[in-house]
Amino acid sequence: MYVYPFALGFLATSLGSALVFFVKKDIKEETMTLFLGFASGVMIAASVWGLLTPALEESSSLLVPVFSFLLGGAFLVIIDHVIPHMHLDGAVEGPKTRMTRSARLFLAITIHNIPEGLSVGFALGAAFSASADMSYASALSLAIAIAIQNFPEGASVSLPMLEEKGKARSFVFGSLSGLAEPVFSLIGFYLAQRLSILQPALLSFSAGAMIYVVAEDLIPDSKMESHPHRGALSLMLGFALMMCLDVALG
């Protein structure tokens, strides 16, 4: 019963990657605005209610969650400079390399999945700790939220590869980009269980990393500047869904 949240993100990424079997070309920009705007709203809400709120409730000092939150963003800044990758808009980051466009896209989503996996692991670890205020329902809500936004991420990897690699290989690459999530979920769970005193810091760290992903990747890649109303409303819809999910599972 308690095992499947670790795999939810990977399964959702694989489902998104499976779109290559049903579409003949890449998703239209307007549709991607809806997908990624929605995912942004889900991620913001999940970061606040699923991670920051329990961290603030458990921490004896405000400085610990604040510093850890900022440290989570700084961690991804370092990762961005160390690992070569490419955004959906074609912007390239990291050291110079001869990697193909497909490989860079693959690494970009893999980078996203590191903080997402840690977030799920930290939350589940806190939920199973007797000293924490995090409930299993809250941790499950967070895992579901991340899985929801992983669906368009899987599609964003596999569909651009369609012409170059074909349907089967594009699906495999898209699915494998989500494999980092269960791996880092287990790492996060182990750390949260063994270092229970650091749980407020761990939860805040992962929240900062997730907010960084939203601000640096998801929102820019959604092209909200071209479709502001569509993007803003889809973001609000994702946020509202998380409000409902948090109440329903809480």
C-alpha cells in the first residue's frame, strides 16, 4: 500500500511519453501552454502545502526553513551549470558538449526529476517518522501532484524525438527520463528517516528546488508571454486542483 507513491512519478512520465503512439507530430504551442501552465500551478501548490507548511509547523526557528528553501534553489543553479541540457525553447545550459538535442532534452527532464523525487521521499520519510507533523495523506497528495505534472514532462521529451528516433525509441527515452524520480525518492526517504532532526530543512530544501524548476523552466517553456490568458488560467486551475486534493486527502 505504501510502496506505490514512489513509482507514481515514473508511471506518469511513461504515460506522457506514450503520446508518441497516438500523435503524428509535436504538440501545438497552445496545448503545451495549457499543459505546462497547469503543471506550474500544481507544483507551486504542492511546494507550499505539501512541503513548506509542515516544515514551518515542525521547525523551532523560521531561519531554518527560509535558508533551506533558498539553498534548494541554489542547488539547482549549480546543477544547471554542471550538467549540459536544453530547454524546450532551444536554450542550452551547462558546459559545452557534442551531445545531441535529444540527449540534452532527456537530461533537462532528468534534472527536474531530482528535486521532485527528493520531495516525495522527504515527505514520505517525514510521514513515517513519529516525531513529524507530516501525515501520510499529505505525502500522498504531494506524490499525486508531482505525478500529474510529470505527464506533460514525459511528452515534452518523447515527442520532439519522434522524427529522429521513431515511436518506440522516443517512448523509451521519455520513460527513462522519469527513472531518476523513484531513485531519488528512495534516497530522500532514507535521509528523512535517518536524519529526523533535519526534516524541516529537508522539506524546505526540496520546496525551494521545486519552485526554482517552476520559475526557471516550466513557466518559460510554457510560452505564457504568447498566450497569457491561457497560461494564467491553466496555472490557476492546477493550483485549485491541489487545493481540492489537499482537502480531500487531508
